[in-house]
Amino acid sequence: MKTIDLRGQHDLGEIIGLAWRLYARNFGPMFLIALTTAPLQMLAAVLQDSIAGQGAATAASAAV
């Protein structure tokens, strides 16, 4: 694996290329993170909708 010096200026193509390679190399861990956080966010939204008071809804979603 080639190391990349991130110091200095880079053009937009280099930045996008580096981001794409980083995403492609780490797709599995990133997918698992998204797989974990997406249902938790949906649960927090359902809790906020089901609780009448704004303060209680915020406290309940913060717990999730």
C-alpha cells in the first residue's frame, strides 16, 4: 500500500480520488457502522414522535 502525503495543496481530483479509494478499501467497516446507526436513528425518531412533550422527547432520543 502506497502512503500519501496529505500535507500541502491538492486539487479537487486528487481529493475525490483519495476519498474514493479510502471508501473502497474500508467499505465493510463503514457499512457495519451505517447498519448499526441507521436503525438507532429511526428508533429515536419514532420515540420523538410518540412522546407529547418536547423536553421528554429530547431526553428520550438522547438516551438512544
